[in-house]
Amino acid sequence: MSESLRVLCPAKVNLYLRVLGRRPDGYHEVVTVMQPLSLADELTAAAGGRGISLECDHPDLPRGEANLVWQAALKFAKAVGRPMGVRFRLRKRIPLAAGLGGGSSDAAGALLALNALSGKPLSQDRLHELACLLGADVPFFLGRGPAVGRGIGTRLSPVPLPPYCYLLLNPGLPLSTRWVYENLDLGQLTAGPERDTWNSKHPEGWVVNDLATVACKRFPELKDLLARLKQLGARAQGLSGSGPTIFGLFPTLEAAREAGRHLRRSFSGWLAVAQGLTGQETDLTWENQVWMI
């Protein structure tokens, strides 16, 4: 390994999330469409020293093996057959436990950084295998563009999506992914055919999340916020992952920012406007393209 590398670890939203059923292994079979965002954590990996170390600017994030970045380094070391001497520094911008995939994105960033610093000993397929061991969302973040995820979300197919403009709202409610899935009534789900028009200019026709009913029943204020986004001109609105972050799609960034300014008068939680990524951007063109209101 040599020197250091800085990686941007983007958030994501689930524009479409259908739960097809429960698998024998306890996981759920899903179809989901994910788009990465210009909102991103920043991870720096520096080779040297002995073992793994991790610094982070977020006081609530674990620094040891409970952190997915650390776990990614352990998986990588085992895969290449040698111990890692690496120092990580993580700057968090993505809220924790928000349904935006921050921890998964950080783990994928760690795998990509370690592979690059080590001279790329692992193929993309091998990195995908390691990512699957770390979490269902981690493989998605090895790429930089939108994708359809099947199975538990790890079987990925690229999909073209426009650079949608997002207003993101996180009220900080305690919604764990496990709790949401455990309280999902599979018998009440309506069967929805898979769509082949993910890149439609009319997302209001296909944006959906089967987990939203559970989240909104537990916290009715989420339903109220979704209705408010629609009133403010969102072309579509929904819950990302298992929440609690919700999003509104707007035709322009300025329209999203204007809606955010209106909401800020009564909404006290975390609020941001971000650009959806298409996978064609370079880091320099989208870094820091986030507006906090």
C-alpha cells in the first residue's frame, strides 16, 4: 500500500421499494430503485502504521469493529491474505440511521480506497462479494450511478435516471430497519408489476415504498410532511429506505430550495437539498452540491 486516498461516499434515496415476500433465511425479497445523491460523507484512507485506526467527527459513531468502515478493512485484509496498516478519517455529512445509506456508503468507500491503495488486487466481482457480506446496500455504493436492486437488494442492474432534484427531510425519529420490516404486514401488500419506465419524466406514476405505511402509522407526522411536500409542488414524494428521511422530487434545485425555505418555518429537523447523480459525473462536478436551509 502507498500514500493516501480521499473518497466521496454518497447518500442514496429509494425511489421505488416493493417487498415481494419473506425469504427462508429471514431476509425479505425486494425490488428497489436507488439513486445516489450529491450529499456525501468524506473518507480518507492513509496507508501506514500497524492495524486499523478510525477518526470521525461525529460523536455518536463507533470507532472500532462496530463501524462498517472497520469491518470493511477486516474483510479486505482477509481477502488479500495480509494484515492492513491503515488510518481512516471520516467526515460525516449524511445523518445516522436515516434511510440514506450513509454507513453502507462509507463501507463501500473503504473497500474502494483499500483496493486502489493496494494496487487493485481484487476484481470488481470480488469487491461485490465482500460488499454483500457487509450489508444489503453496500454493493450499490461500489458504483456511482442509479440501479435497480433485486433479491435482498444486492443483485444490481444499472438504470438511466434523470438528475432529479431532492428536498430531504429527517425529523430524527427512532425508526430501525429491523423494526419496520418486523411490523410490515405482507398480507396487506398490493402486488405491483415491475416497471420498465424508471427513467420516466413522470415519477409521480411510479415512486412508491411499501415500508411507508408502517413508518407513517408509527409516526403520523411523516404522513403530514409527505402531504406538505405535495402541497409545495413536489412532483413525487416518498420515504427513503425504512426512514425516517422523506424526500420530495422537484423540477429544479431552486424549486426544491424554495419549498425548503417554506418548510423551515415550521420544521425543526435536518433539512437539505441535493442533486440526484446519474453516474456520468466526476467527483469534481458534484462535490458539495448540497444546500442546507
